[in-house]
Amino acid sequence: MKKYDFSSIEKKWQKEWEEKGIFNVETDPTKPKYYVLEMFPYPSGRIHMGHVRNYTLGDILARIKRMKGYNVLHPMGWDAFGLPAENAALRHGIHPAKWTYSNIDYMRSQLKKLGFSYDWRREFATCDPEYYKHEQKFFIEMFEKGLAYRKKTIVNWCPSCHTVLANEQVENGKCWRCGTEVTFKEMYGWFLKITAYAEELLADLEKLKGHWPDKVIIMQKNWIGKSEGAEVKFHLPDLGEDLVVYTTRPDTLFGATFVCMSPEHPVAKKLAEKKGLLNELEEFVNKVRKERRAIEEGIAEKEGLFLESYAINPVNGEKIPVFAANFVLMEYGTGAIMCVPAHDQRDFEFAKKYGLPIRVVITPKDKELKPEEMESAYEGPGVMINSGEFTGLPNEEGKKKVVEFLESKGLGKKRITYRLRDWGVSRQRYWGCPIPMIYCENCGIVPEKIENLPVVLPLDAEIDSAGRSPLPKLESFVNTKCPKCGRPAKRETDTFDTFMESSWYFARFACPDYPEPFNRKDIDYWLPVDQYIGGVEHAILHLLYARFFTKVLRDLGYFNLDEPFANLLTQGMVLKETYRCPKHGWLYPEEVSEDKRCLKDGCGEKVIVGKFEKMSKSKCNVVDPDDMINKYGADTVRLFVAFAAPPEKDLEWSDHGIAGAFRFLKRVFNLVTEYSDVLKNVSYDKEDFKELPQSLKSLRKKLHQTIKKVEEDLEKRLHFNTAVSAIMELVNKIEDTLKEVSVEDILVQKVLKECFEKLLLILSPITPHISEELWRELGHENFISLEKFPKYDEEVLKEETFVLIIQVNGKYRDQIEVPISSTKEELVELAKERPKVRKRLEGRQIKNVIFVPKKLINFVV
């Protein structure tokens, strides 16, 4: 019997695929297309099991779609710029470019070992000037359209990474990359006007329902944060001008008892100047800036500075005090709000602290609210009271009526606001795409000429070990000439946020060698991406930015596309239990014995086995894909990650599980090679199977049921785990049938040949190497990867038989496959004669027979 030498088999077929270029693809409008893409990796050094899972799921889908006749685009590239690569390079004391390209070479070899069906001719790294020159062009065009601009603002600053972070890159007050506490800094930076697309980004989420996970749609919807309300004018007698506030609750306007504005609001400064409070305001502003993170997260105590001034409530003429308050953000609404403590909890707490009046203007139907008895604000629905002509209206109706009143009197207007803020794309780091802007004393801010692109990142820059960008001090880079007037000028030294590169890479894969950004013929054929696969952690950052970029590029005339990704699968994480030694701390799996003792330095201490957690180097609960490939083979790794959990759920790594997957593939290999010599020259057609004994009929039925299930699970439902389970059941059935029949029988050989061929065809998207090898063992000379996926036979699936369950007193005792045409009487007699049932019935009177057609017989004794 042949040995399952997975190592030589896998190397052999990977070499064959590459030499023959069987996964290379071209634009072909005569064929239906399918574009499957997994989120491309940072070249961090080595792929991890999360990568393996992500790319295996994508490859399975790409392979079955190819077998179903689609022209499949399945590319791979490298998200090579940004902090991850730069920080890693600094730690290792080498240039980021050398570090990045060295990692790309190694990680590419790892991916090739897994047999992924990529068209490697389309590979690119985003740090290549031939890639980012197009990005610079897009930015210049955005600048000319007013979608890119520079302004001074308070930004999120990571002191460890020495760079600005977008709001989306701050997680629980910390840098999303390094975990350092984020501070605030005032500085100039470049922004993209994503807010100009807020409504379309929100509205088009409706198109994605049913195609994207609900949780991702909800996360994006909440991040965009649309709110409908009104702008209301509160007159300020001390200044002789109006303060415009924004509110989402115009129905509570009669309950406003004070007004608050951001300490940085221009009106706050005017009032402070008028009242001699400038020093107090400046101190308050500095305090608020220091506490801004806690304020934004809602954990800071509410504080205010009374500006010794009053505003006039436009609906009742009441004079109410004006405060600068730490909880009002200049970026939200108008930077000023009216405060209704009876109906807003934040306002309630502020009013209690500063002894401000509380007036109820919305009352629930079943309860009277008394301000002096209220322990918290009432924020629910109700009827308007103490609200002049609007008293008695349901508050939802009142919202509209009050806004209409304000508009009719010129005292306010309806307004929609969004939580979404413009995307800050400036980064003060070296390893990124240079921003193609120039500062000229004569002409101001001027974009580089398109014909001069790319503005190349200089690779001869001396890297600062602390992580600060060397570009501002690199005269050969900074000093240039103004594209407009030709006078000496200075280049922008900030680089782009790395999310710029990943916001449009999917489109470049359609035409990676085209001299212009895109070839319209290729773009129109391949886009949108039919199936995108990646982690849910990118729900807001990458996916929102990519949607925005797509709409911008559409409006710039590059393509006619509203959404980049037609379908989205967010795969779960790969988890592994942790091991910790009381003496040595976290341990790698190989440092733990089978009886869970520490092997490090001959320690022998009992190891504490922790819960399953995301694989991470810090807790040593990692499994090296290379080790698994060397021990079990790529096909086993692919089979395990497909089988161990549904794609969208977290996968708990199991050493027993991957060993079991390996045993299964050995069984398949041994099964096919044991009979391949006999079956090699056997042929069959449908006519051969008209008259078969029941055992072979049953096997063929199982075969075609499995084909149907695997096709639906892999291609339509993306239930890879249940597809593998069905294939395993089929192998069991083949082995069981072989115990009942003789392989010398030509009919048995024909059925077996059909079973083996179709088993390999449905297995090949998941485990392609072993499938190619065994396909040749059966006498074929072509690639199984290029074969058509088998069609199931509807005739075979027709229910000619069913499995009858036999019970005695409601307990399962046996089962038997019987013809569907059998009568109740025939089945009762058949059931009585089954040895296990006969034993239970001997010497006992049958009181009743419960018969459920096509399901079961239950003897009551």
C-alpha cells in the first residue's frame, strides 16, 4: 500500500500549478466573473493562524466557483506602509523598507505552501511608488474638488508612536496599535471630507442588508450617527447677537433652564472678554483639553464655568444663565446646547450640582412628575405640558410643531447632524506615502503637478530610533520648487494614514500593471468584489473608509460603482487555551507535558490551564502554521480550519482535532489507492446504474445527497464545517458498503469509480493537493482543480427508500432501510423479525402499535 507522503505530494502540485499558471486569469466578458478577496495582510514577519483561516475560507470559495464555471479573480498583495512595519523595523534596528520586503518574501513562501489559488502575477505592495503614485493623484483631485483640506485642530496624539490618530483609531482611550494612552495636541493636519458622504454612506447600508452581517451594518450606522433636530436662536443681550444651539429635543424647549457651550466656542471667548473672565476661561479650556478623553467617554464629572451672562429663550422670553461646560464638544452640532434637566440625565446632574431650576415639560400618561421629587431625568415619551400653545400634544408630534413654529418666526430651523467626523489622514511618521502638497510663500498651498508624481519616499533617510520622522530634517526631500511660480518652496513632510492604501487596493487588483490608476474595461468587468472576507474588527475603520473612497472615485469619474463589496463574511478569531507556570509565567504549548507540567528548564511544576483566548505571542498560546504544515501537511491544516467551527464563529484550536483531520485524509488516501489499480480503466454511465442491488443504490443515494449538500454549503451558505462533515459521512458509507460487496463485481467497480471520482471533486476545493494526487491515481491526466464540480442526479435523490426507526415502549431499539412503497402491515412484520426487537418482544403481549408513516414504529408492551 502506498504511503501518504503529504510533503512531497504538496510540493509536487504547488510546483505544477505555478509552472502551468492554472490560476492566472484575464478579463473575459464572455464568461461570468467572480471576484473573491480576503483582506490583505501587513507584512509583519510571519503569517499566523488567523491569516490561515481567513485565506483558507476564501480559497475554498474561489476553487468551487472556478469549478462551477466562473472566471475567478483571486489575488493577493501586501498592506506594506504604516506603523506596524515601521515599529517592528525600529525594534530590529533595520530600515523599514528592508524589513518589509524581507517579510513579504517569507510570508509569500508561507502562503504558497498552503496551496492557495492566487493569481500571483497581480501581486503588489502598497509601499511601491508605482502603486502610491495613483493615490497621490486621487488626493490632488480631491483637494481640487474641496474634498481634501488642511486645518488646525485638536488631534488624538500617541506619544509612543509619535503620530496623530483618527477618532476611529482610538480604542478605549488608547492607541489601537500600541495600546499607549492617547493625549491631545493642537496642530495642522490634512483631512478628507467623509462627512460630505455621510447621508449616502448611511442610506446605502440598506443595499447591503442580507449581504453583510447585521452587526457590521449596525456598527457603521451608529458610527455615522445621524440625528434629526433643530437649530434654535437664543439671543444674548450682552453681545447683541444670537447664540445658535443644536437640539434633538425641540419638544422640550419650554423646559430649557440654562444654556451651555463648548469652552472653545468663539462666543464663550467674547463673553469672557466682556465680563473679565478670560483667565478663568483659559484655565478651564486647558483643564478640559487634559480631560478630553474621559469627557468623550462620559466618565468625567460634569463641570461648568458661569459666564455671568444670560440668554433669552425664544419661545417664552425667559432669561436663562449661560455656561461654558466640559461636556459640550465644539465639533458636535453648533458647539452649543440648550439644557433641559427634567428630560436629559446629563443636564439633570449638572443642574443638581450648580443649583439650577428643573422644569417638567413632558409628562408620562400614568404619572405626575414633580421636580423636587425627581431622582433622575425622565427621557421617555409623553404629553407636552407647561409648553404654551403646544401643551397637550404628544411629544413626537410636538417636535415637528415646535420646529415649524421656530421656522415661521425666523427663530430656528430643522437640522440633521452626524456623529461622523472628517477623516484626519496626516501622520507624523516616516514609513508612509508622502502627501503630495507644497508650501510656497508666494502661492500658498499648492499640489504637486500630476506629471511629477510620484513624490517618492526617500529610502536614504536616517531613521530616528525613537520613531520620529526624519523627513522634516531631510533637506533633499523638503526643499523643492513651487509648481506654480517656480520659486523655492517646502514639501509637506507628513505621510498618509495607512488606511488610505487599503481603501482602494481591491480596485487596483483588477488591472495592477495598467499605467493609469484603472483600466475601465477591467474595472467594469471585475468590480464590485463579490465576496470579501476579513475580521469584524475592521467594521468601522477599513470598511467605512473603503466605502467612502469608492464613492469619491466614482464621482471623480474612475468607475461607476456605489459599493465596493457585494458580500461580506467576517470570520471569527482563532483561539487557544493558555498555559501558565507559577515560576516561569506564560508557556508555549511545546513547553507543557501531556500531564500538564512545565517542561521549561526541567521545572516540573503543575501548569495552570487557562480559558480559550485569541492567539497572541504575549500569552504564548500560538500555533505556528509552518509547524503544522511540516507535521501534518497543508491539506490537513485547511481541512481542520474549515471543519472546526462555522466561519463566522471563533475557532477553538484543538491538537486532537487537527490530528483527527490528518487521520481522515490518510483514510481517504488509503481507500482510493487500495482500489485505484482495479478502477483505473473502469468506465461508467447512467445506464449502468439502472438495476442495482439495494446496498449500491443506498451508496449512490448517499453520494448524490452529499454532492448536493456540499455544493450548497460551500457555494451558497458558506457553511464549510457542515460540508466537511457530510464528506466524512460519505467516506464512512463507502467503507461500510465495501464490507458488504465484492470488488470483483463489475457493477461494484462502476459505482465505486463514480464514488471515488466525485468524492475527490467535492473534496478538492478544501484539500486540493491530495485530491490532485488521487485524481491521477484513478487514471486522469488533467488537473482536478480545473474540472467541473459534479452535478447531483435528481432521479437518485428521489425517495425510493426511507430509514424506519423501531422503538419498544418509546425507546430506540433498531433501524432499517425499507422501500417507500411498503405497507404498514409489511413493516410491522419486518420490524418484529429484527433480532434486537424480537429479543425485547419475546414473552410479552403487544398492547398497541404506533405507526408514523415514513418515520417510525413503536411497539407498546
